[in-house]
Amino acid sequence: MSGALPQNPSRRSVLKGLGMAALAAGPLSACAFGSDDSNNTGSGPTGTKSADNPFGVAANAGLEVVIFKGGLGDAYATDVHEPMYKKEFPQANIKHVPTQQIAQTLQPRFASGDVPDVISNAGSDMMDNGALQGEGQLLDLTELFDAPALGGSGKVRDSLMPGSVEAGLVAGKPFLMKYIYTVYGLWYDSALFQKNNWAPATTFEEFDALLGKIKAAGLKPYAYAGKNASYYQYWMIAITAGKIAGNQVLIDMDNLKDGVWTSDPVRQAAEAWAMIGKKYLDPSFEGLIHTEVQTAQNQGQVGMYPSGSWLENEQKDQTPATFQYAVAPTPSVSASDKLPYGAVRAAAGESYIIPSKAKNRAGALEYMRIMLSKEGARGFTQKTGNITVVKGAADGLSLSPGNKSSNEALNKAGDNIITYNLFEDWYKEFETALRSKTNELMFGRISAEEFCKQVQAKADAVKADSSTPKQNRTS
């Protein structure tokens, strides 16, 4: 972290350091959460524990749920999960808070100790989960995953897709509940591609040729939103590096390994994408937000767009009936790539957290258990179009074109899954700098070599900063 605030500051010093100017400026410092001065975690009123009430929820205890109202909306909470909780505990008053400004809304509350019970920590204004955990502000969710699965058999963890619990580890413990099983890649309109006899490219050489054809047809061949979604693009660079060298390079990124960003696989990936940016990116798109670029694609103005499988649902109100979402893997760089073209990045994503000082900790754990039930997960998929980490919850549902395409991509990938790079949850300051450097690379202001050196320097600075809790993953 920067030197603006003392390490593990008291609430008084944090509040003093925030000031109204910081609040007006937008997302706050990752260090501005306040520390766990008393080590007194919240619990709130409790009831009698039983097989049906494993956490001992008090029937009349209130519950506050804060939902990031972005591409997923919040109807899954208001129409599915909250009613399921209310059915179980009819005396409970549920306070539902939708927002797109998670950090701006909640960091002052963390600093003061007045926290909600359940939080969807997502979006471009998400809070730094690593900093929250490092300051004692997150509840360890081991109890959740070891609880009996609601409406099923075995433990909650046994009902989830492989790697789902591990995706939420911070400091070796599951402080995050990752909920959506997301497929990442290059999204396009399959109807448009069929009409023009275009096919997704399997190599960067073919990708160059394909984008040339799309450009000749009068479209912006490739685009992403530089103003707030440059992380969509650095995902593509990381995925390409993973294809070249295998998952170990992404593990090394997560672990801040010396020299990983200047290694040959990362440099080759940066060079490949810089070429695409130089030839096909419209400079004006650096000033656009994600929904502006996505809507332009729905209107037939953009050929291919990097994103995750939430995209289709996020754009449902802007998507014409003739537009058919489909996803393609990132192209291969060469025949010597360690992973095949069909390899895709797929992982549990979208973090949900419980503050350690939640007023109704037992209720918050039960709310997450409801989310991780087949009924709760199935309702989520019906409301959002996104598949969850709960095994079999989407079985029998009529899937949209985008979700069908995602499933096909997963089936073709088989075991060739590129694992999620977790530094987004662990090192927010580094991730913010990476977004900026990605724009500089893709819009031609720095070379691939400069990109690698500058990102490595930032990673080195974070690694050397003793005030930043360090994380580690092995697979």
C-alpha cells in the first residue's frame, strides 16, 4: 500500500484520513477499511442450532444484503434468495441495498464498523478483498462450506464444481464465496458470422486475416472499453500467456514471482495483442465504458469483444432478437503453445463476502447456504442466464445461445482449462496499475517490452511493500 495511511490503522485514523474530498473522488484507498481494533467479530442474536438451522439463526434477526447491481441485476436476490430466506425465517426483516458503487458506499461503513451482513463485492468499484482480509474485516467461510447442503446430501463443499472453494482462498482460507462459473473468451454474433461466412480464428495469423475481413465489411473489427473495462483486455493477454506456457505462468503472476511479467511467454502474448491493437483498435474506444462498446456490438458495429459469459445477460435489453451470442477461445500464438487452441479460461467468479463484524453472522451464513442450494442456484440461472458453481443446478433449463456456446466451449476444452488469476482479489493496487498499462499497450503508447518491464516493476513494488499481505497459491 501507499504511505498515505499507517499500517493497520485505527478506525479514528482511517476516518480522519478519508475526508470528504476522498469520498467525492470516487473509489477509495485499498487501505481505508479500518482495522480490527478489538478482535471482536460480530455475531448478533442467535437461535438454537439444529440439522435444519446449522448456524443457529435467530428467527427474528434482521439481515442486510448489499448487491452490486451490474450485469447480473439484483432480481436474483429480491425474487429468489431473499424470498427463500424469508420463507425460512418469516419474522426476519431483510434490508436490500442495490448499488453500482460498492467501495464508495461501503468503505466508510467498514471504517466506522457499521457493516452489512452479506455483500456482493463486484464491479469496477469493488473493494480490495486482500486488504479487507488483511485488516481482519472478512469472515472465514469454512463453516459455510462444511455445513450440510440445503436440500441435498453431504456438505455444501461437496455440492460445488471442482475448484470453487479454492477460488475464494485468501491467505489459505476461504474468505470469499465465488458464485458464478464463468467462461472467458472472444464474443461475437454467430448469426452475423454465418451471414458473412466468417469463422473464429484458431491462430493469431488467422485472427489478423479475420479482423481484416470484418474491417473491410465496415465494422470495428475488435474493441474493448478502455475507460473502465481494460481488465477485460489484460485477461486476454494473461490467457494467451497461459496457452503459450501453461497454467504455471498464471500461478507465478498470482504469487508475484520475480521476472514473470518479463518472461518470454508474457512478452509474446503482449506482442501478439499489441499487434491487434495497433491495426484494429479505434482510439476513441479508450474513452468509452463497457456498456457503450457492448451496445455498439449489438447494433452490428463491432465484430469481436473480450468478456466473460455474463455479457449476454448484461446486454439483454439492448440485444436484437436476430443477435446470437457465441464465444470463441483466444487464438494460439504458435504450434509450440503448451495448451491447444480449444483451451479456455473458466472459473468460479463473482465474490460474495460476509464482514467479520456482521450484525447477523449466522443469518449471513444461512443466506449464502441458500445461494449454494440447487434451488437457489437454479433460480439465479433463471434470473441472470449465468450458470453457478452448484453442480447440476442448471440441468434441464433452457439455455440461451451464449450459455449454450459457453457449455460447448467447456466440453471442447475438456481438461484444458486455464485457471483464474487471483491477483484481482489479492492486490487491487497492482491490478489498477495493470489496467492502465494495458491501455497504454493496446492503444500504442508503449511497446510490449515496455509494458512487461513496467508491469513487472509494479509487481516488484507490491511484493516489496511490507504493508501488503502476501498471498500464495499452488495450483
